[in-house]
Amino acid sequence: APSCGGSGGPEICTNGVDDDGDGDVDCQDGDCQGAPPCGGGGSPKTVFLRLGAVAGNFGGLAAADAMCNVAAGAEGLPGVYKAWLSDGTASPATRFTPSGGPYLQVNGAPVANGWADLIDGTLVMPVETYEDGTNASALPVWTGTYANGTGSPNHCAGWTSTIGSGDSGTTGQTGAAWTEGTTGCTNLALLICFQQ
């Protein structure tokens, strides 16, 4: 495999910046065509907002995951997807397969440089692209999940009720607000889908 960025060996990425200083993330800029990602971190995973907002009684985690997979299939996106969602029993921290590779939106924009970066409280760029490549901004998303990937106690009775409130994030945010906030379970919000 060719060297990364002419540095004479595989690049070492630290906080998404490689050792030759050109700022590429996991060798995605073509420096290392045919080479593994920096540090062998793994293949990129796709992240998207599911088109179509739903009330808080959409049916639970399995129903949300199914909605993500139907949306991905309709756009020809490969892989299996799970919603960034918790229900009091399971959360992304327990039900996701952590990836060392980058999490990228369908337009190639990075969300995080791997699982550890995803749950550190700050995203590289906000999640704001639907499965069809169009963008959303400042819309609510159901999460029931803290920025560290663990579940919150507010999840519309496991996403089966319109009574009370559920934790939600907001598209266009890179701080904890991308996943942390609260809205009434009768309100409509989007789902964020992550390839596993």
C-alpha cells in the first residue's frame, strides 16, 4: 500500500488530524488510496436523518431501527442501521457496534472520527443531512440519550406514548444539544440513523 501523505509510513491520526498536517480524516482525502485508514481505524460508517418526523409513540427501538433500514434501502445505502435512541433498557452505548472509523453523512461531511469521538460531547460537524442528501436545520430529533451514548430517563414510555416528555436533540448542533434536550411526546421529531 502507498504511504500516507508522503510521510514514509501509515499516518497517525490525532483528533482527526494526521501526522503530515494536511488535516485529512482517516486518510479520506486520497493520500492513502488503497491503504487502510489511519491507525487501522476501520471503514467509514454512514449517518443520516430519517425523512419524516414522528410523535413520541412511534413504537420503540425496534420500530425506529426498522424505519432507519427502510429509509436506507430506499436510497440504496449499504449496511444495517440503528437509531440513536434509548428506552430505559438499551442505549447506543449498549446496542451499537462501536467503530474506529469515521462517521460520515451521506454527502461525505464528517460527524465524528470514530466511536470515542462520537460520545465525547462534541461532534465534528452537525448531523443535518437526510438519507436523500437534502439538508435540515434546527429541527428536533428523538434521542432519549445523553451525549456520552447512555440513556436518559425521558423516553415517552419506551417510545410508546404521547403522554409526558422525551429527551430530544436539535439538528445543526455540534455540542451536547445535538442529543440532549426535552420536548413533549405529542410533538413531532426526526430520528438519527447510524450504520453499524
